[in-house]
Amino acid sequence: MGWIIALIVGGVAGWLASLVMNRDASMGIFWNIVVGCIGSVIGNLIAGPLLGIGGSVQEFSLVGLVIAIVGAIVLLGIVNLVQRGRVR
């Protein structure tokens, strides 16, 4: 059950991050899930040591969703830097 929750939260986080970074038109649902899941890992790596908080894959939490969105935004910012040489 945890994997299904991780995919759903990853998809929502990736979609919201793509809206914030103006990349929604270039990404489909598959890439939204991938960006959200990788962003969740990045967000937990950032939030864990700095803030002492982290999200759990086993259950849904609003904190975990926010961490995943922030991590996905960071990931999309890095992708924009690599592809275009600037952050949009």
C-alpha cells in the first residue's frame, strides 16, 4: 500500500512543481510521477538534516507532500539550468 501512496503523492507533487516552474505543458503524468518521487528524495535529503523533519512513505502527511513539492521544484530548477542555462 505504501508504494501506491508514494506514486500518488509523487504524481501530485510533480504536477504542482511543474505548474510552479512553468513546465506543465512539456511533462506528462509519467514524468510528473518521476519528478515527484525523485523530488521527494531530494526534499527529504534537504529537510532532514536542516530542519529535522521528513516525510514517510508508509502514510500520507501534509508535511511529506510539501517536502516532495519543494524537492521537485529544486529538481526542475536544476533541469532548467542544465537545459537552458537559466532558471525560469
